[in-house]
Amino acid sequence: MPEISRLVGPSSWIDMEFVERERTPEPAMKLGIQSHLAGLSLSNTVSLLENLGVERSRKAVHDWVQKADLQPTDGKSPNHVALDETVIRINSQQYWLYAACDPETNQLLHVRLFPTTTTSATQIFLAELRVKHSVESAVFLVDGAQHLHTALSRAGLRFHPERHGNRNSIERIFRDLERRTSSFSNCFSHVFPETAENWLQAFAAWINALN
């Protein structure tokens, strides 16, 4: 099991307003959330907490992450936006995780799951991104995927096809996601897509807290 010191980081980004009559001390809950997002399975997170004298179930830890409703912070004004997607498996079905990040800060701006990767899905993602952040004058860095180019053109947003350089930031984040979720092989089992998306958004908020 990883050392506790490697998992503990700043926790002020975790809003504990969701806590009502929770019997677990807030520091332990924050550690549980951070540890699970950092890559520990629910079982190993429970074991970590037990070593600190806090006995809770796997479901309790799962519920903390879900109820916290963690998301990347809104209101950014990036000069560039790296945009890409990767495959996530949920109950043996393929979904596509769309992600946008600021390559200058490595901050994730927005993440969403879609059952398909199309121009329409990309347009929905871009519309949500524009509500959250000021990206009208940003240059989007994308690969050669035609549906990304088409959606950006229809939205009137500038883009530049780039396979390396600043766009590498989003590739690094995707690799980190795959590494962090290696305990379940980048696959969510026995969950609804909304539950998986909630975890991925919480993961994005945790990544941002580390940068």
C-alpha cells in the first residue's frame, strides 16, 4: 500500500458541505476521498482508514466521493485549450471521456462522458465549456480527428492541429488517469455512467489541486 505521505496533499479543495450527520471525522473523510482518487481501490482505502482507527465500509467511501460532487473550478481564461478524448469502459461498454485542459497550467477545465464520439457530442462539450470558462479567444489544440475540427469550426472557435508540443499535456493527463485507475483496469463495473462520470470529474478536481 502506498505511504500515507504520498497520498496526503492540500485538501481545502474538498467542500464538506455535503456532510450532515456523518460520524466520521472530516480529516478522515478527506483522506479517504483523496486516497481513492489517487488510485487506491475502495478496499485498500478502507484498510488505510482502519490503520488510523476509522472503520468504514467500501460503500461509505464510495458515497463520500459521489456526494462531494467535486468538479474543476470555473472561471478560467486560457490562451490555449488542449482538447481530446479517450475510451473508458463501463460495464463492458465503451464510452468516450472528453477532456479540455490549459496546457500552460496543466489544469483540467472540463470533463464529460459520452456514449459516442461524434460532432454532435463535441458540440455539446464545447457549449458546456464556454459556459464554464472564457475560451472565445483561445486557440484549441487538437489532433487530426475530423469531428473535433468540424465542431470547433461550427462554434466559431480557433483551432490548430498539433500532435505534440503543448497538446502533450492532455496526453499526460490521460496516461495518469489510466495509471490511477489501474486497480480496475480503466473499467468501471456495476455502476451507472453518471456515477463513473462523477468519479472522473472528482478525479479532475484532484489533479487540479496537485498542480
